[in-house]
Amino acid sequence: MRVADPHDPAWVRSLAAGLEAMGIAADPAQQARLMDYVALLARWNRAYNLTAVREPAQMIPAHLLDSLVIHPYLQGGRVLDLGTGPGLPGLPLAMVNPERSFTLLDSNGKKTRFIEQANVQVVRERADAYRPAVGFDCITARAFAALGAMLRLARPLLRDGRGRLLAMKGQRAEIDAELEDLVLDPQALRVIPLQVPQLQRERHLVRIVWS
């Protein structure tokens, strides 16, 4: 694997093009932080196997852009990233939303040790045991669990039980299968197709709003 260089011109152009395509106005300092994260992830990945994506060039669309594509759907000032793994999607979103407070939650020790290097609030705890003093306005989750489990875990973590869950998923057929046994208000549920620049993969956002 090529050694990660956060200043590689091709990788910088790839990130900038993806941000522009999604209409995300990240300043040069924020873009530099995103590239530093890729470099850090690639370096740790060699020893700790944090992600199946090995090449830093592929991490830009597969991890950065895929995380940032839900940026327009965030709500409120307090955001929890449920089952964050190596910080996805929470860490890239935090880097371009400095006005919001992000908490990244995961029970895996090696992954929480990695994301602690990025200077964000990290909680090493099981989601079903975590009870913050103040609830969250918005909860994100990517490749975390089936929708039924996410609903069960997310609702108690919202402020007064109100807010939104942004669950990132792949194929629509899989989403429909997970939704079959769930009882949800149709007005609260929306399945949104996502277009991730440079990523040839079916992606969807399941947005559930409790009010």
C-alpha cells in the first residue's frame, strides 16, 4: 500500500471535487484536517485493521465523501454518532460542522483509541448502556446495525425522546426487508437515495424523525 500523504495533489483534488459536487463549503483548513484524518486512518489501519478499505485514495470517496453526503440532513447542536467505528460518519461531519457538538460512541477499544487521536469527544461504551446527562438532537449511524436495533438504541438517547435518526444504508431492497416488521409513522420515515461522488455503490439514508 502506498504511504499516505495528506498533501498528495491528486488526493486533495479528489476531495475538493467531491465536496464541490455535494455543495459542501469546507475551507482549506477543514479540507486539510480531512486529509490528515485519511493519513492517520491509513497508518493505523496497517496495524489494527480498522477498515477493509486499504488504499488512502479509495478512502476519500468510500469514507470521507460517503460520510459527508448526509451533511444537509443534520439537525440541532448536539449530534451522537452511534457505533462510530473508526469515526465514521461522525468525525468527517464534525470537521466541517465546528458549530455543532459531536460525541462518537463505540464499545471497541482499538477503534476508540484511534479516534481519540483526532481530538473529539469519544465515549467507549455499549449503546444500550450509555445514558448521557443531556440527550442529543440528532443521531447518525453507518454500517452499525439493522434498523430495528437502531431504533431501540437511538430513541432513549435523544433529548426528551425527540429528534432524528440518520441511518446510512446500502441497497433499497435490504432496507425494505428491514422495514417490513417495524411499525413506524409514515410521516416520520423517509428513505432518501444518496449520490456519493466518485463512489459507484448504491447508498441510501433512512431518516426517522420523532417530534
